[in-house]
Amino acid sequence: MPGQTLADVLRARGLRLTAQRQLVLEAVLDLGHATPEQIHEKVTCTAAGVNITTIYRTLELLEGLGLVAHTHLGHGAPTYHGAGDRGHVHLVCHRCGKVDEVSPDIFTDVRRKLSDERGFLVDIGHVALFGMCAGCDEEES
Amino acid sequence: MPGQTLADVLRARGLRLTAQRQLVLEAVLDLGHATPEQIHEKVTCTAAGVNITTIYRTLELLEGLGLVAHTHLGHGAPTYHGAGDRGHVHLVCHRCGKVDEVSPDIFTDVRRKLSDERGFLVDIGHVALFGMCAGCDEEES
DNA sequence: GTGTGTGCAAACTATTTGCACGGTA
DNA sequence: TACCGTGCAAATAGTTTGCACACAC
């Protein structure tokens, strides 16, 4: 029950629970991967009149609260997803733009190597791999 | 001698060799990882008056010719590098913004797994991993 | 009632496009 | 000479900021 959690987290910091904040969080969790604009669209379906500015401000807030996280999936459109989804790696197709997810388990070795050899701690929730998906690969030929 | 190559590649497609194109390519190769703006700055040192528009158009052209490639390294700033550098993975520090590189060899297993299990072909030249570098990790505590 | 959150408009950054001139081939 | 490439200005997309009103507490 995300609504509960949101209220709690907000209250704990002396922040206010508003319809917009609930809607934005709900939209993010619901859409899975979404740009601010897509979230705006979704929210607008339920509550017309919510400003895109509010979407940006709310996303920033929710990210600060640790409820959502964002990833850069190319060109420049950041996409947001629930922070509970931490631990999924994005596969982005260059050709069709489709975004898929895989378990971060396949990264275990890479993480260890980078940590040992470089002291670099990979943030799995923020990883995106670009390439070509199965469908587009077939068409390619 | 990239200049030679550039001339050849351009001629082969009936395109023209211009000072701007040479300068942009040189800047990209020289800077290693650079945003369009940084490239513009660099080019401007040598030849003032080159328009940022030209930088964008030239980068697009050079990328089409396979001479340079770009990667998204966060927030939305695309960075360009020589296509000959194909096969390096970027490590981007969330904290200090530093960009490091590692050999793509560490990705061999991941690539194979994704290819086998998902049919997804990872474009190594386009990979960026986010996280925290050794230096920032020490300061963090 | 008080102060935070929102909407609106404008500013800003990054990038793209249209058009006329200049330079390469 | 012919046409590509460039510079300039304006358009566009994405995001941020300032300010006044409204609503959660």
C-alpha cells in the first residue's frame, strides 16, 4: 500500500500529503518506466489541470524521499520508476526504443570485478544497456 | 592520420572536406569524451566563429560515416568519442561526475547471457555504468 | 491562521530547422 | 559553375524559477 507509505514518509518530514503527490507516485509505480511527460499525461487522465511543473517538482521530492528513482535511457529523456524496483537492469533497443528489464544477477561478477579492481561501486538501479532487441535483430537482415 | 581518412571517407560519398569537419573530428579524438558544447569550445580555440549548429550537424555526419560515436552518460549530455575507441565501457561517478573507462572484456559473460537468454545484442561502445568512484567512496563516510 | 504546495507565466538550456550566402570540387 | 556546407536567427523540446493564490495541517 504505497499510499500509506507516502503519507507516513511525508509526515515524518513535516511535509504535506496532497492529491498531486499521491497521483504522481501512483503513476510512476503504475507505468513502470516513464518520462515526466508520460507521467503528466497519466496523471492528467485522473485529474486534469495538474501542471507539468508540479510533476517535475514532485518527482524530485519523491526521489529525495527515496520512493522513486530515475535512469537515463538515452537521448535525454529520464525515466522514473519505483525505488522498490531497485535492482533491475534496463535493456534499451536502439532501433525500436523498447525498454526491457533483466535481473541484476547477471551483473554480480561485473560488479565484483569493478569493485575489486577499480574501487568503483556500480549502482545497479541506474544501469542501462543499449543494443538491439530480438525483434529488431530479425528485421535487420 | 585521421585527416587522410576523413578526406577519403568524405570523397567516397561525394561529400566535401571542410576546415570545420577536420576540426570537429580532431577535437573529438583529442578530447576523448566530450559534449557538443565542449567540442565547440575546443574548436573555437583554433577557429573562432564556428557555430554551435555546425558542431551538431558535423557530429551527426561523422557519426553517420562511422568515424565517431556517442554515448549517453547521464542527465542528458551526450558525449562523443572516436569510433575507433569502440570497445570501452564508461564508468560514470554520480558524485563527482568523473568518467572512467574499462575494457569491455568484463562484459563478455553478460553479453553472452543476454544474447542467449533474451536475444538482446548489447552494443558495447554505448555502455555506461553509473555508481561511485573510489575517490568519492572514501569521502562519503 | 500559517506556511507549504500548486498553477501560471516566463526564463533557460540544449538542440533542430529554414534560409541565404560563401566556398569546395 | 553547381551545389554542398555554414552561419545566423528563429523555432522547438525539456526543465527550472518567481510569484501570488490555495489548501493541508
